[in-house]
Amino acid sequence: MSGPLPAAAKPIPASAENRYEVTRADLPLSCPMPGMALWNAHPKVYLPIVDDGGESTCPYCGAHYTLRD
């Protein structure tokens, strides 16, 4: 019988630490973005970024987007 995994061995959720720089050409911003692998993606969601100080975080996967220009 196995016990709980040690803290260092616990899996990290996919995309939880991903950070992406986007430009105005990428707007409207959606996650996942066009061109990302979609086989294991969550439903497409549009993210506000221009009115939120140039940063936005996906509520599904935690990916963080920063507007570069």
C-alpha cells in the first residue's frame, strides 16, 4: 500500500507556470492561442488584457500573458 507522494514528486498542473508575451497583433487574446497544441487544451476563453494593465491570466490553466507593446 503506498502513501501520499512526497511534496517534490507531486505533479504540476499543465501550463500552470507558462508565461507568454503577446503583441497587439495577437488580439483579441484567447487561451489557448492559435498555433498551440490543442489535444489536451481546455475550452477556448477570451482574456481581457488591454484594460487590465497589459497582463492577464487564464482562469483554466494559469497561463500568464503580458502585452509587449
